[in-house]
Amino acid sequence: MAFTRSATAEATKIAGPDGQKTAPPPTEGKPIMFRHSSVVIAALALPFLAAAAEESVTRADFEALRKEIAELRDQNRTLKDKPIQGSVARALDAKYGPNASATTNAGKLSISGLLQVWYYSIQNDRRGLFDDHKVNDISDTNEASDNDSFRVRRAQLRFTLDLTENITSVVMFDPSREATSFPILPSNQGLFKRLPNSATGGTVSGVQSGVGAAPRILQDAYIHYHDVVPHHDFMIGQFKPPFGEEGLLPNRQLDFVERSFIGQIGDGRDLGATVHGSWVDERVQYWVGVFDGAGNYFQSAGQQQNRSDDNDAKDLALRFLVRPVWKNERWGSLEFGASFGAGRHGESGTTNPIDNPINGLNRLSTSASRYSAWGSYLPGGPARGLWLRGEWARYNDRNAPSSVIDLLGNDIDGNGTQDFAKPSSAEGWYFAAGYKLSDSVFCDSGPRWLRKFEFALRYEAFQNVQVADLLNPAHTDVFKTQVYTGGINYYIKGYNAKIQLNYNVVDDPDGADNAGNRAFHRHLRNDNVVVNFQTGF
């Protein structure tokens, strides 16, 4: 027994806190062999107890998993007939700000807009350009056209629907185009000056009562087919015919508060269809189109958009451009272009629509044409930030009866207007230059506020004044108005938020002839300053 006790004590020693082996406290009143047997039994039972515990946990996990699968099956049955919308999609639908989604029945809808608010101040001169009480006793007041005013110049809302990868439709509204009592700038004598602003005339009555004209709220409405025929796309509907360069520029990207004279003519819409081709990364392009061409190029027979055609003929439109250098870091971008339009205007009429009117439109058929050419250059290298642009245009057409003043009153019905006008021509041009600091080599050297400025200058001339010839009233004499414009642009957030300031020095023609029978109001005071506040999205 002494041997057994000693062996058991040595076997049950454990390590103490200091690493030394210590014996457990002595057991009293229990036989040594009984204690040894209980230890052996516990050791043998331990694997069975662990297996039982492990089996119990695994079964509980299995039951929980089976219950979860059953719930997912129920949810799947519920969602079979209902589109699944994840949390990411819900977050995108609920977000505000740029690139937010718009809900449509089909396709992808994008919405954009532009708001331009003007304040302008015009030199006061009560006399209009044709005011002449000494020779021809013509009254022409300027009081309706020299009032300083605020104006909502543009309030565009554009909807672009990408129905498929090949079909896009565009609709653009501009309610501000309904207003017609505001003076035309840069010269308040008008884009075309043909009649006096008499007390009973449209200009004065428009300001007196705030009247409008033919509906113009619908601007663009066309369908665009693209990426089907290599290098080509197609458009049909109402949009700007491919003519000129400045008239086709996006309104938010204009270098000046308002387009030039010829740019404003090219800003009009018409109903028709075009084919457009483009090659070499858009460096060579052409357009071919057919349009209604209602009215005339002088706009004396009303607008071209939002109206039916006034004859069966259609106008042909051609436009070409080439970019020998384009977006080159060293040489910049150089573009040249030309465009042409022609068609039959009018349908039925005689050479004397006053004394010998006929049923129908009473407009003599006329072969009309217009031409334009332009060039632009944005240098690269150390001259970047500088830009140069110029354009020329010429129009040939026949004015509508009674739309041009007859200074000598040789007209048939005695109302002082041209009864029968033979086709005539008018041409104009402009040259502009500017320097944009944010694109220049000084962009990173100056203060941040200074980088947002752009400075621009423009000279333009246009034969916008049209009067009946003194010897043959069927002929039309044209006189040019010259305008010198200085501009400052401040870009708050690119083209989406900017402020423009323009000062226009207007040089109106005097109309003098050798016999002294034609004299316009000399030294007409109508210089003006215009400020444009612009936001877009």
C-alpha cells in the first residue's frame, strides 16, 4: 500500500505558478484505488458526452437553416409576378441632383433646360430711323423701342428620349418666344427695318398692349435615327436647317449676349428632313436637307416654323465643313465651312397684287437663294485661350407686298408702302475675337476669380434697312447697319451658370442720296448695354 500511495502522488503532481511541480492537497478518508477508478471512468465517458453535445448543436442549426429556406421560398413565390427592386435601385430613384433618373413608359428620358434673363438699357431717342418731316413728311417714333427693361430672353425646356440605341426623339419648348414687344438687339431698329414705327404700327401697339404673334412656343420637335448606316444619321421634324455657323451654336455657348444679325436669321426653325454624314472623327461633315421654306428669307411673310407650307415646292439645304486641324495640343482647332439654300417661294400672284389681286395666296412665285461661309480658329500652344471667328451670308428673295416703305409715296393704294417688289439681295458679315483665361497658359498662375473671365470683341455689318427705290419703286435699295460690340463673360460654373455684359455701339445708315430726296434720321442714338444672367442644367 505504501508503494501505491507514493506512485499515485507523483503521477498527480501539477505545475504551480512558478513553474515548479506541486502536489494536490491530500485526500482523506477515501481509498487510493477508488479515486483512481473514478478518473478512468470519466476519461472513458468524455468522448461520448462531447459527441452528444455536438449532435445537439448541429441539429439546432439545421432546423434554423431549414426554416430560413422555407421563408425564402415563400418570398420567391410572392415576387415571381412582381419586379424585384434592390436597395441600390431604390436609392437611385429617390436621389436628387445631377443625372437623376426620370420615369418613362419606354426608353431613357433626359431633361435639360436653359434660362437667360436680361437687363438692357438703350440710349433714348424719340425719333425712329425713318422720321423725316422736312422732305417726305414721314413719322417714325422710337419711343416704343428705347425703354430700359428686364427680359426673359430664353426659358427652354428640352426632353430627349432615347427610345432605342438607334432612335432618339427631341422636343424643346420656349415660352419666352411668345413675347414680341421687346426690341431686337444689338440694334433696336430691328433685324430688318422696312416700315416706320408709327403710332398705329405694330411696334408701338405691341408695347402698348403687350400683344404677341403667331405661336412660337414649340421650337424643336424631331426624330433622330442614328448608328444604323455607317457614318450617317437622319432627322425629320422641326429644327434648324443646316445653314451658317453661329445660328446653329447652342444658345448656352454664345460668345456674346445675342447673336449677330446673320446669326439671328440662322437661328430660325423650319419643317423638313436632313441626312448628315461624318468621317475622320468629325473632321469632314456634310448635310443635305429638304424643308418647307414657307414665307421668305427676309422674314417679311411671317415665320417659317409652326406653320404649313405656302406652296408645293421644297427648299434644298446643303452644308459642308472641314477641320484640317482639330483639338491638336500644339496647333489648336481650325474649321472652314459653307452652306447653301434655295427654293421656290410663293405660289400664285401677279405683278400688281393691289390693283389686280387673284384668289389664293397672292404671292408671285420667286426663285430664292441664300449662301454663307465661315471660319474659326482656336490656337494651341502658348496662344491657347485665344479664339477667332467670322462669317458671311447673302440672301436673295422677294419681300411680301406692303412690307417695305415707299418714301415718295408712289405706291398704288397710297399707304406709303411698296406694292410690288422685285427680288432683291442683302448681305452681312461679322468678325469676332476673344480670350478665355480659363483655357490660357495663365490659368494656373492667377487668382481663381480671375480665371473665370473671358473678353470678347465683335464687328458686324448687315444690310438690314430696306426701302423702295426712288426712281423705280419695284426695286429695293438696301443700307447697312454697323455694330461694334465689346463683351465680358464671367463663368460661375461653366456654361451652366455665367454672367455676360455687352456694350453695343450702333452706327445706323443715313440714307442720303445726291438729290436729297431720301434722308434718314441722322445720328440716331440707340447704343445699348445688355447684361445676361444665365443658368442651365
